[in-house]
Amino acid sequence: MKLKNYALDQPLDIVVIGAGPAGLCVLHAAREAGLQAVAIDKGPVCGALCSHPVYMRWFSSFDKLELAGFPLLIDEKNPTRREYLRYCRAFVRYFHLQVVTYRTVTDIARNHDGFVVTARDMYGREAQWHARAVVTATGFYDSPRPLNVPGEDLPKVSHRYTEAHWYADHDVLVVGAGSSAAEVALELHRAGAHVTVLMRGDRFDTKYWIEPDIENRIREGAIACYRRASIKEIRPDDVVIADADGCDHAIANDFVLAMTGYMPDVSLIERVGAEIDRTCGKPVLSDALETTVPGLYVAGTLCAGEESNVVFVENSREHGPIIVARIAARRAAR
């Protein structure tokens, strides 16, 4: 089946860049307001969620993850990754939302009547959409925070984790002290991997029920841990680290999982002229989530800049209605 190119031949009210939960809520709000909107995503619908571990179950309950009141029907309180992806697909189909998939947006340009959005497909072919307003809802999962050490480009290094099976019976270094690092270390340990955790600080910053579990595994020697430590170099068969005393050690290693979080990529909106707060990486936004470029908005986790733990599906569900209300009001005033 040919990949869809919705609305190339018509002026739109809104182009949404990114088709995750926040982007889908913008599309739904636009539909409810009678506005013409299309979302463009470089992968499938909610493709960023595919980067989560295969067997992940959401910490949030189903009611906190429902979009626009559309019921999330599952057997348990917290949906699995698979269940939520199925839900997002159903949401798009039920409301007949227009999502252009597998197109990477390469440019946003202003023109006399709004914006021209250029996107390239997987074969390098370009297409353009014309819209009065643009909403960027690209999240931050495509921009992992780098380690910036020699050897980071080796094939044994990854900033994403899918499942433990790949690492069973191997020496794995998990870098980080957040929830992802703690949960990954525990899952790897229980799958038979030989796990070492390295963190810059003294303690984990994770869920209250996870911390005693990981600390007990470290205390009993099942998981090794270097605190107040850093990586100096990654090599094919080992990793050189500096411990709390500043002494270097080479530890045997087959894989490095850098669970170091993500950085917001605001380059696309910055090129159009949107102002960015350099202290935290946040776009400067109005109460309606509009950037300093009139007609250019931001929805979802990209609003939070480097404070990625303050915007979730739960509180970004309302971004779409807020943004669309402002766009609809301006259109009515014309």
C-alpha cells in the first residue's frame, strides 16, 4: 500500500509535527473545532513509544492516559506498552485523524499566509504542506543525552533498552541513577546478566518501591555499583572508569546501556526564529503554548526543555485543546 500524503493540495489550518499522544490530542481538538489539520511523523503513530522496553507496563493508570475521553479498555489498571500502542491506533482510526507517517520534517518556513512545512520520506523525496499554524509535538526521545567519552560510538553502546534477553550472561554496565537505570539494572540481573551500575551521585532517584530493591541487590553483592564515578573510555572488551577517589579502573564489559536521559531538540523551531531559554532548554511560550513566532506552537514534553520529568501524557493531554482554542479564536476574528 502506498504511504499516504494527506492534504498536499490544500491550505490547512494546522500542521502538527509529531504524532505521539500530545500530537494526536491536537488533531482531535482541531477536528472538534472544525479545523483542517494533519500530523506528520518520521515513524508510525506514537513511534516514540516503541522505544520503551517491550514488556513495559505504564506506571500511570488507564484513566490518566486516556486521550480526549476516548476509553482505554484493558483488564488491569495499568496498560502495557502493547495495549497503549493499540489504543493510540484505535484513537486515530475512530476519529478519522489524518496522520502522514514515515516523513521526516526538515524545515519550517514562514510565508505570507502562515507556514510551509517540508518533509522528506525514507527515499529522500520531498513534499510540502501549507498551514496557517504549526504545532511541534516532537517530544525528546530522539535526542539521548551523550556520554561524550571515547568509544561511545562502539556497537556495544546503546542509549535505549528494549529487553533483557539480549544481555543474558554478559557483563553489562548501566550508566545512570534514575528510574530507568534502576529498573533496567534489576531486570538485567534477574535475566542472568552480570550488572554494574555507575552513577555520578550517591543515590538513586527512582520510585520509592524500586530504591530498596536495587539497594538490597547492591548490598548483597548481586549488582556492583560505583558511586560518584565517571566513565573515562569505552573499549571493546572493557570500560575505564574513575571511581570516587579519582582512581582509574578497567572493568570487563560486553555492553554499555547509557540510561542518561534525553535532551530537547529545539533546532527546528529555533531556525524559524522561536526564542529558547538557554538556562533550561525550554521554548519561551505564552499561556496558549505559542512561541515567540506568531502561529508556531509547542505541545507535549518539548515544552519542558531539560526538565523532562514534569510533562507527561497525563498533563500534556490538555495542550491540544488549549492551542486549538487560540487558533480557532484567531480564525474567527478574521
